[in-house]
Amino acid sequence: MSSQDLPLLSNIGDIRARHYLLQLHPNFHSKVMRGKVIIFFEPTTPCERLGGCCTRECSCDESQRPAAPTGMLAGLRAHRRPPPPPPDSDSDSDEEVQPPQDSPVQDGQNSKDKDFEVVLDCCDIRVRGVSEVSSEGVELERYLDPQHQRVCPSAVSLWCGRRHTPLHYTVSPWCIKIWKPGIREAQGFPRVVCIDYETTPQGKSLLWRSDQDGNTCVFTPAAAINNRSLLPYQDPPSAMATWQAWVTVGRDKIVSMTGDARPLQCPPPGEDGTGGDPPTHKPLEECCCAPDQEEGLVRPSTMCYYYHTTMVLPIATIAIAIGRWEVETLSTVLPRAKPPESGSSGSCRHYRYPCHQDPDNWSYQTPLTLVYPPSCARAVKPLGCFLPHALAAATRLLGVYPCRRLEVVVLPQCFGSLGLASPNLIFLSPTVAIDDPSAFIRLAHEISHAWFGIVIGAQDWTEEWLSEGFATYMEDSIYSEAALAYHRARCNTSATTKATRASPRCSPKNHSQESDAEAGEDEDEDEGAAGDTNSSIGTRPRAAKDNGASQDDDDDDDDDVREPCYKCESTKALCGCVMVESLALGASLPLKLSSGHGLTRDSLEQLSDLRAHLKYRTLASEVEHSTEELQTLRPMQGEGLVGSDGVSYVKNGLNPEKTFLQVHYLKGYFLLKYLSQLVGRDKFDAMLREYVSVFHGQLVLSSHILEYFLKTFPHLEAEGLTQEALMEEWLHQPGLNEEITDMFGDLSNELFEQVGQHLKFWEHFDKSKKRSGQTIKRAKVQLEPFLFPDQLVLLLEHLLELPKVYKRTLRQINEYYGMWAQCGDVRHRWCELIIKSDYEDLQQVERFLLEDQAMGVYLYGELIISRNVKHRRLAEQVFGKIQEDMDETARMTVFSMLYGE
């Protein structure tokens, strides 16, 4: 084992946590959350030990049970041994042994060795006390069996008010161990345990930062240690449970969190509850007392946000964000799934909970909300308009949305990822949460994680491609479907804009009305922006009025089958929902189109090919500059990583280099593209939809999808294609295989040809002795405008491959394309070109490092390896300004680049 492997210490082979009641009180001054978690335990069932999910009598056969790796199960059974100290820890002397208060330890360490222990994963938390909670008079089945919906918002107060008996515990850097003297087996361990604790400022599961408006906020950044410094819990992926959460904050803040429904604002739960009355199980709407109904229960300055979930999931999927932000209610999306064909999927194979795939639940609509700092209101408006189309497109392609709602939160610039999907919740970096095509494609990627990553998860965390590769594969299809509907709505509405301006304009924010004067101002701004450039890629607002589709394009588009409206399901060209919401878009379109060209399915297919080629170039670069150990999609090859002490580990789970690699995204994507080409895209996508229907709610391995693929298309196996061959060539080998290079190393279509024209022009211009402005003016007439920013990304990559580009040429390129107004991918490549060419103006590089921190780490490396004193000084200055606010992994990586280990 190495210091970069993540230990999994929870003894889930013996005992399982079925449900969590989590109470949090964040303190923004001390950057600490006071927490209390009540956990409901039950011995692990024989079915679960074999990799199944039956919590009562086993009802599944061998064909339904996803067998876990042998080594992994052995490690889980061995967890009863005392766990070792984490890497870099000196000895077991770091453990803090705590006997119950007012209860001396009778047998000392000997008693501890004999008694059964519950081991929970945690890190950087201070435990204040652990106690057994009396369950006398309570029907515990309602908390232990996931078939029962645990939604009562009074539950935490009621359980806190029951009799508590202190338990023994020890806290070490990687876990907490709890035992009750005299209890030797899991069967006799207390069913309900309360842990009183608080987080620490250095805990990596929470980031306390300032948002774009300078206000303090806190959020979970998807740390390598998952949620271990947020609460003690069982972290192995198969330790799935449900939870309820109560978060008390000041009234000036809002709480976004994973949960089935929009938050219920309740009185803050009392410390002592209600004197031990048994918990109730009334419906949600019947058992909450709103603060204005019960005066005096809530201090004027605080409010409690209540969330709950009914889907059984790993606790690592809990996400939370708190800040002084705006919340916009968007249009509700209707479920568009159709029943699976008879006999195609059979009964659900997951833990028994109210499954959203069940036909009885298809009537649920999907509420949408958008959360952001107030200063971002205008920037995120198009994203809010596009979101309903994206979710509707995803449900058409993949089936019913597996979660009950969707909330998108725009996080501060220090957020270390471009996006992060959790159940019912998506975090976005401000880099992509703007009126920009890349933002919408990234949104499509995160939405697809609801199917691949959440409702179907990886049983082995090292097989990340099962979520990231699938999401990368689906993002283009979801985006294309959504972009067509979005663009069609805009075009249909433009013809009737004047007639509808007299009616209230609708924005995503609660469908608020705007005045005619404001509408006029927007129109004037759009016209001015549109007339300011002849470039098709210019600044984002310039997409305005010269980008409508021609009459011929409209006629062609009408020949396609019109998708129903995501809101009212109407197939009419001008339904009221689409018309009103399209007016809110102003001049914004999903793509920056050249004048006179409409968005077509063919152009989007060409875009998908171009993006595949860009992915190939990225993967080839990563393979060249990373270790082979991090280049395989199935590094454990079906075996668990178990130490000599019996503890399981996640290989490279703490390796910071892995955080910045896209190998699992890209190689997984190319594997799925390869499989789709073998049988045809339509047939393959239909198979994926059935795969979701069969495996939803389960943890899977790479073998499951390959086996299901070959079972669906048996003629391939008859032709000699085997699961073993696919695994060996695609999953076990590092680097690029021949199929990837053959498929995407050299592609050509109209979009590539346009890039070639631009490249040839700039190469000629760079060699010319007369690099004048007149030449640029002629170029604006001669060059065919780009349709997509991805073309500009490819152009910049080609320019980066040239030995040298003169600074005068760079100035003209900057002016011609309006580089700083482009998407993050374009600006990133542009900054690389500035650094390589030693361009005198480094302001754009500095601004990128400050405002696009999710993409900026690589640029620090470019500044340093250039060996230019000016470049290194800039890197040190920017790092000095923002290091306290940076994502912890990014900060450590950049620090290492600048100053060594």
C-alpha cells in the first residue's frame, strides 16, 4: 500500500448503516460545522455479503446479483481487525480513546479487544460524544427498511429527546471505532447511535470561501476523501443508505443540498427534542410547523432547511452548498419516458425503495431551480433557459429522469471542477455557467450523470469510466437534441416577437415580468452588439440578430419530426410555453452561428466528429505526459486491493495527479464509440437505455456492461469478439490503442475544412512582410466564419504546433476573433499561445488564472517551464493572491510546481 491509496475501514461485512439523521449548524466565523448524526444500524445480511442488496429475506437469484471482486469482499470481512494508522501516521498513539462520561472503563484495553466494534470512516472531525439512543416503543423497521419513506421533518428532535446512554469510542486520523462493553457480535450492537461532533477548518470535505460578490460561502468540493470530514459514515460504495438532513443558517443565506424535494423551511430543531415521545411517521405536509404558524419557535435570525431522500445511495453522494445567493424557479419538465418493452427489464434488482423507474411514479414532474450569486444574474440567464430543454432531451434519450428534482448551483471561481453531479443537484463552475456553447455541453454531461454515476454507480471506484466515460459519450447527443429544440424555439418566436412584446416577458426567475422599456433597452443593446463585428465568433452578445435561419433552412427543419414541448407536451410550432420562455433569451443562442445559417442536425453531427478529434488530441497528450499506472480503465482487473492487515484500499484514491487527468473520461468515451460503430449508433443507444432499465439502482463493474452488450448483440461473439479481448485491449492496456487512432486521429468534414482555410490564411499572413490591418479587413470577407467555438479551439491547437507565430499576427488574431469573449476552452488555448510566443500582453493570462481556476492549473505549468522570468513572476504573483481561496488539491499542485515538494 502507498500513501496515495485511500483506506476503506468501515466493517460493512458485519454491520450496515441503513439511515442517517444529520443535523448541521455552520459557523461562518470559525469555519466549523457543529454536527449531530443519528445512525440506524443493522447486521449485514448474507445476500449483502455476497454482493447483493436484500436487507431482509433474499429474493434474488445468482443472475440478478452483481458479484463483488473476491479480494474486496475478503477485505470487508477482515475489517473487524484493528485498522492501521493512515499513511504518514507514526503509530496507533494518535488514537484518542474516550470512555463514556461518568462511566469508568472496567477492563481497559482487554475489554475493547473482546467487544464488537463498529468502525466508521472519518477524517479531521472532533467527536464530542457517542451514545446509544433508546428505541423503546418505536417501530424500528420504518428506519431500517428502505421500503418505508422516512420524511418526517420532526424526526431529529424526537430522537434527540429520547434517552441517551454513553458508549465507548476511539478516534484515529482515518476512522472512529465504537463499542459497548459486553457486546461481542453485531447482532447485539445498539440499533440507534448518536454521534455529537464538529468539523474542523482544515477538513477537506468542506471549502469555506468567498463567492463572486465577496460573501462567505461553504460547499462540498468532491474531495478525494469524499465526505469524511463532514460526518462519520460508512464510505465503501456498497454501503448505501438513505438520509434526512437539517441545516440551520442565518436568514440571509440559503442551503442547496441533495434531497428529493425542494427544501422545507422549518424551525431549528431543539437540542432536547420533545421529552422522548416516539417519532411520528406522518406525511411531510402534515408534520412540519412553519415558523409563521408557530410564532416564537424560531429566532428571527435563523432558519432550518430540511432535506430528505428515499433513494438508497452511497453517503459519499451527499453534497451541500450554503451562501447568500439568489434562487430562481424554472419551468417544470414533464417525464417523457415510455414503459420498457414487456419482459425487457423485469423487476427492480436494487434495494427496495420507491423507485422512480416504477410506472406508478412516472407522473412526477421534475422541478428545476437555479442558484447563483446576485452579481451573476445576467450571465446565467441563458443557462437557465437552456436547462429545461437539456433535461427534456436527456429523458427522451435515456428514459425517465431517475431523480425527483434538479437544482443547478453556480459556485465560486475557486471551485476545482467545471461541474459536479450529485443526486438532484449539480454544481457548476462560473467558467461554464455563461452564455456559451461549452457551458451547455458541460451541463449535458452533468445531467447524464443522473443515469451514469448516480442511479448506476461503479462498484469498484477505480473503474471511473463507468460513469465519466458514459457521461462523455452521452453529452453530445443530449446537447444536440436540446440545442435543436432551443434554436427552433428562438427562430419560431422571432417572427412573432413584435406581436408578443405587449404581453409580460418571462425570465427564469419565477417568471417575473419585465417592462416594455427594459425590453427596448435589451433590443437596442443587441442591435448595437450585432453591428459591431463581422466575425461569427466575436463576443457572446454579438450572436444577436444576424444569426437567424434562412427560409430554406427553416423549411428543411420543419421536415423533421417536431419534438414535444418539455412543459406542455404540445407539438405545435408556437406553443405558449416555448414562445414566452424564448423571449427571455434576448439575443442569446445556444451556438454562435454565422449569418444566414441555421442550426441543423447535420452540422451538429459534424461538430460531434470535430469534438471527438479534439478529445483524441487531448488523450494523446495525456498519455504522453502521465504514468502508465494511471492510463488503464480497470487497474485492479477485478481484484480488490487488500493489505496484509485485511484492510481494503482504493488504488490511487489520494493521488493528486489523477485529479487533473481525463483518461477515464476519454478512453471510456472512445470504447463506447467503438462499440456503437460495431452495431450502429441507434441500436447501441437503444441498448444503453435498456441497460439503464435493467441495472438502475445498482453498483456495477466493467464486466456487466460488456457482458450485456455481447448478450444484446450475439452475432458479434459469433464473429469472434469476446469480453476477455475487449477487457485486455481497452481496459487493461495503458496508452492509445490502434482503434482510437484509426477512428479519430484523422477526420474530415466541412468544419475541419473551414479550420484548414483559417490556418492557411494565418500561416500566410505570418510569413508575409506586409502584415497590415488591410489584410485583416480582406480576411473578414475571404474567410468563411466558424460555426462553432470548437473550430477555434482546433485552430489554436494547430497554431501551437507551429515553431513560431509573430506577435503582430497574434494581435490580429486576438482582434479578429475577440479572444477574451470566447469560451473557457478557447481562452485556455489562447493563453497557451500567448505564453509560448512570449506575447508582451499577459493580462489575459492573469485574468484567466484569477477567474477560471478550474482550468488554470495547467497554465501554471506552462508559465514555469517556459523559463521566462516574467512568466514565473506572474505565476508567483497570481498564486500569492488566490492561494488561500484555491481548491486544496489545486493549491498543493501549484505550490509543488513553483517551490518543489
